[in-house]
Amino acid sequence: MAVAALLTISCEKADLSLLNQAKTKEITFCLAGDLQMEQHAMTRALTADGKQLTDLWLLDYDQDGNLLQQLHKTADDADQQSPTMALTYGTHTIYAIASRGTGAEISTEDKTVTWATTSDTFWAKAELTVSDGTSNTQELQMARVATKLQVVVQDAMPSAVATVDVTPQTWYYGLDYTTGEATAAATATTRTMTIPATKAGQTGVALSLYGISPATDWTTDVSITAKDADGNTVGTASKAAVPMARNRVTVLSGSLFAGTRGLSLSVADTWGEQLEASW
């Protein structure tokens, strides 16, 4: 009889465990932190610096590190800034990535997101145990994992200039979504920026380049080349060991076309503390 009683208790526990595994709860994630929310007639889009973030990914892992489900929302989705997932009862780790980058490739095998062109990007990790008492609304604090290099040409822009190439010696194009660390480091990749004819004669023309940033401060050499419509070089400048940091704007400024060139350096706006330098 004692053995039978133990077997009965064991079966009850097993049945209860299976029951909990089968139970789910709809959880709506409200995104907060370093980004903003913008409401339009047909969408409630995530924004940063006044521009919509094009993509949001949510990845749901169990306590053993197994991927249970993933969700992708774009700026066209009405619920991009407050997505909902059905989570089974138990312990979960939720990873969130929001970005304005283009050409994104997500690898659940490598646990990375890599962009062809990087832009402003945010990340969050949250531990959540789902039970009867768990609130149906959970907040995710998104932190900026991007850096921005702003090149400011202080002398007048010649009318012949059609493009400006900005080439960092080191730049990061990917993110490990489990740690928030930068991945996919590339060497001497050039970002070509078109200069509109309306910029001719203007001083202080600013060009911005976003990248994913490691958690610790880092430096990179930067070269700048202005070209005409035929690809001929009109002006060049360079700066070694330009300081970069997560959630920082590095402002690199100087003369690009004068006989004497010098770059200066600075960092912030609505981001963290601004860095400054000159060439």
C-alpha cells in the first residue's frame, strides 16, 4: 500500500508538471529606455532621434538555453512598440533587438544579428518566470548599443563634390543578441555619402555614420575622401585613433579642401556624453 501511495503521488507530480508545461499566458512587452514611441493613425512605431526603427526582434529561450519562439515586427505593424507573445509557464529569457539598420540577417545558431548597413540599434535581455500570478504586461528596458561618427566639413563645399567616402579602419556590423556585444568586425569598409547640389558653398556640412559598438570604449583610424562625379579626388583628410563608445556621438570636424587641413574631435546631443576631435 505504501508503494502504491508513492506511485500515486509521483504520478500526480508528473501530471502537474505536464499541466504547467501546457499552460500559456499572453504577455505584452512594453518597450522603454533609450528609444521613444511615435503614434500615427495606423501604427505605433518605435523611434529614435525622430526616425522610425524599421525592425524589432523578440527571441524566447527556456532556462536550458533552448529557443522556443521568435517574433519579428516592422514599423508597419501596429503593435511594434508593444508586441505580444504566448509564453508557457516556467522560466524564460527574452532577448529584444530594435534597429534601423538594413539588410539584417539573424542567425539563431550563432545567436547574432548582422546588418549590411548599420544604423541606430537597441538591445535588452530580461528574465521572466511565468505563472498564474505573472502580470500580462512586462516592461523591457532597451539600451542603445550603437555609436555614431559625425563628420563635419568646416570649409565651404565645392560645387564639384558629388560624394564623400568615410572609411573607418575598424567598424562593427553585428550584435550577439545574448550578450549585447558587438560582432562582425570589418576592416577598412567605406560608406559613400551623396552630396546634394544644394550643399555647394555651404560650411559645416555634417555626415553621419552609425555602427554597433563594443561595451568598452575603443578607437579607430578614419579617412575621408571627397570626389567629383567622375570619381576624381577633390579633398582628403584622416585622423588616427578616433575615440568611439556605445551611446556616444563622436564629432570629427575640420577643413577638407583648404591647403592646410586639421581635424578636431568631440562627443553627445541626446545621447551620452559627446566626444570631439579634429583632423
